[in-house]
Amino acid sequence: QVQLVESGGDLVQAGGSLRLSCAASGSFFVIVTMGWYRQPPGKQRELVATVTSGGRTNYADSVKGRFTISNDNAKNTVYLQMNSLKPEDTAVYYCNAAVVAGPHVYDYWGQGTQVTVSP
């Protein structure tokens, strides 16, 4: 079992910055990929960014150039630095971890952290 604990969500004005953190804990697991997804009000959950344990990153087009994902494998922690925030970035942000256990890969999710960007 893996637990993901997110932090860093807040209310910020447009143009501002926030940094989200997500720490994974548990025993006897190997994390393959960690990432951030978000769910805007009234919409479906969508990919924001992912990073592999090897450091390969992937971003949604809407956040490229503004958001940066990074990880600290020693701490099993992933970060999302969000700059030049826009009102349309308002959403609940969820941390995700893809974990290998034997021949299987399991998805785990955090509880979500609210990011609100005011005009």
C-alpha cells in the first residue's frame, strides 16, 4: 500500500506562482512514474505533468513553459512548480504514482489539493 500526501494548494492571483509537493510513503514498493493531474470545476480530470524515476518528463500543452515537474527519488517526492498562473488553472490537483509490485503496476492517488487563481 502506498500513501500520497499533497501540499501547497492555495488561492493566488493571476500571474502568481505556487509550488505543489507530494510525498509517497509505504513499504516494499518501486515507483515508476509520479505525476500531477487536475480536475477543473465541472470538468473531467486531466493530465498536467508526469516524471519517470529516470527524470523523463511529459507536460500537457496548456502548461508547457509555465509549469515544471521534478522529483526527488530519495524522498519519493514529486514537485510541481507553477508560474504565470491563469484563472483557467483553477482546479483540484491530484498527485499520482505508478508503482511496480512484482509483475503488476498499480495506480495510487492523493486526496487532492485546491488551487484557485483569481483574475
